[in-house]
Amino acid sequence: MSPEIRNMLIMFGAIAVVMIVIIVTFGGDKPFQRFISLFLEEDEPEERRKTKSSEYFEPMQKKTSAPVVEMATLIRKSDDRLRVIESNGQVKLIDEYYELFFVTRKGQNVRIECSKEAYETIPFNQQGSLTYRKNKLVKFKYYEDTVYEDV
């Protein structure tokens, strides 16, 4: 191999090394980690490692004080009630808490706190216009009816 070709190969190698160092150092969001991940094979991304049940408990919705209106479908209901039975046989429910789980058209899961009446009224798999403020139901309007939250 002639010295000129050898020098040219050394020059191209040096340029390639310098370019890789520049990309790794200044290449945007966590560039070094992205570079290393090219060589390391991961089973699944972190978002997919979550169990299906835990994805419903992740607060995905906006936390603004202005009402948010989205098209959504009711997929799940959840309640938490403490039943107290007195010695005279009287039954009381205390600390009642009702939640509705919706999925929006964008695929986000939204968890909304509501009253007992709204919990019992809104049917499953019903698509409609969901209006909520923070994590509280304001209104759910669907084809057959409109459910308003008592504030």
C-alpha cells in the first residue's frame, strides 16, 4: 500500500472518529445514551413494561382550572365505599368515592371523580362529549342523555 493511500485512510478514520464524538457529545436529548442503546438490545421500552391495570391509575389528564372538553368512551367504573353496620341493624355508607375511567379519541386514559348518581347513570362503552375540570366530572353528553354533576 502506498503512503498516500495509507495517509488518506488515516485521515478518513480520524474524520469519522471526530464526527462520532461530536454526534455523541452534542447530538440532542441524551445523545450518549441513544448511542449506547444502538449496541445494547432492550426487551421493551419502559412505557410498555407497565401492567395493564397500572395504566389506568396514571393521571394523564390536564390539571388546569379551566374545563376540558374531549370526546371519550367510558371503559371502566370504580367505587370505594365503607359500609358500617350498627348494633341496631342500621347500615350506613361513609367515605363514598366514585370514579369513571374514559379513553379519549387520542388514546389517553382519563380518570374522573364523580357523584353516585353520575356513576350509576352513565352506561359502559358509551361515547360522548366529556367535560371535566381537574379530575372532577362537570358534564357527560351522549346520544340518549346528558349527565350533569351536582356541584
